[in-house]
Amino acid sequence: MKRLNNTRRSTRPRSTEAGNAFFIVLIGVVLFTALMFTFSRGAQQGGGNIANRRADLSATEILDYAAKYDRAVNRLLSRNCSESDLNFENSTITNSDNAAAPADGRCDVFAPNGGGVSFTPIPPQWLDDEHDDKDGYGLPIFGSDARMLDIGGNDATDQDLILWIGFVSADVCTAINKKLGVDPMPTFVDGPYAGLYYTGSFNDTWQAELSEPGLKAACARETNSDNAFTDTANAPSASQSIAGSYHFYHVLIAR
């Protein structure tokens, strides 16, 4: 009898220990699951923050890029270079030479004794590579075909000299407008059409009308599938649909 009583007493603690161990394991699983959920959510938020910071940085770089050309053009105009003297000739874009520009280079944007700006392609991190097959992708376009409504005159002959950066990514476009205080996101009602590269004269062919007119600089969405962006060989065609793309512009000379 004593042995039987001893046996019963020895089994009860073992059952209690097993129950405690199961409870501890269950708590561990719950805590681990909660930890993984928190880590996953933090990683997603962190990834979004990184993407936003990259877009914000690219937007700042684009605005600095445009300001550089704005300063160069104004510098040349202040030195008695006329609009027709300005020369954006470079070795990358075909037919970019303004044959009427002064031969000494003093009115050349990319000459050391002129605008003093170095020609640089557009960094890929600014752009939406879905459109990398489109003409003008990755290049700064100094267009002479379009006029921005309510910037300067609105007559048919009031084409503006505009810096275009085509096919900007949507996130970067949004970040640009945020910095410029442009809200909501403009869309192109007519255009964009950077068109012919500026070679000393303007082409009275097109207007770039925004849903939010009167903006000297902005990034806008193209919704018209019939529009092209540019033709860097200076023979523009409307064969390249750019619907759904985003484009930054900065008016260098409002006419």
C-alpha cells in the first residue's frame, strides 16, 4: 500500500509539469508571431520611406538641374545674346547646332566662355524605364514648338523656349509638384510636344495646355494617346504614343 501511494504521488507532479511546459511553448509561439508581424510591418514601412526619400532627392536634383539652365540662359541674355543667338549644340543630339550663333561661342550654353554648363544626360533614377524606347528618353530637350498658356503671350506665334525632361516616374513627378506647391497633379489637355530642338528659331505649331495653366514649371501627366513627345532628329512624328507618361517642363524664356 505504501508503494501504491508513493506511485500516485509521483505521477501528479509530472502531469502538472507537462501542462506548464505546453503553456510556456504556447506563449512563446504567440510572442514570436507578434514579433514577426511587427518586424514585417516595420520593414514595409521602412521600404516605403526609402522610396519616398529617393523620389524626394530626385525631385530636388531635377529642380536644381532646371535652375542651372535657367541661370545660364539669363546670363547669356544679359551679355547681349539675343534669343536667336542662343546655341544648345551638343554632340549627343543630332542637328542641335544653331548656325546663326556667334562663331566665338559666347552665346553657346555648353561653352566655357558662354553659359558654362556641361551637357549631361538625364539620370535613369529620375525616369520611368517603361518608356525607354521613346524618342527623347534620357535627354534634356530644349523645345521650340510649344507655348505654355498664360505664361507670356497666348498668340499662335508666342512659342516659349522650354526645357523638357520627359518620362519622369510618377513618384518623382508627385515629389516635384509638392516642392513647387502644385496641387492637384496637372494633366496635359494639349501636348506635351517638346517637338523640334531649338536651333535659333521658334516653330509656330503647337501649344502645351495644362489643366492648371499659368505654371512656369511643373510636372504633368499625359493622357492623350495621339501625342508624341519629341523627335531628336528634328523631324517630329506622332507615331510614338506616350499616354500615361509624366513630363517635367521649365519655361526658360516666356514669349
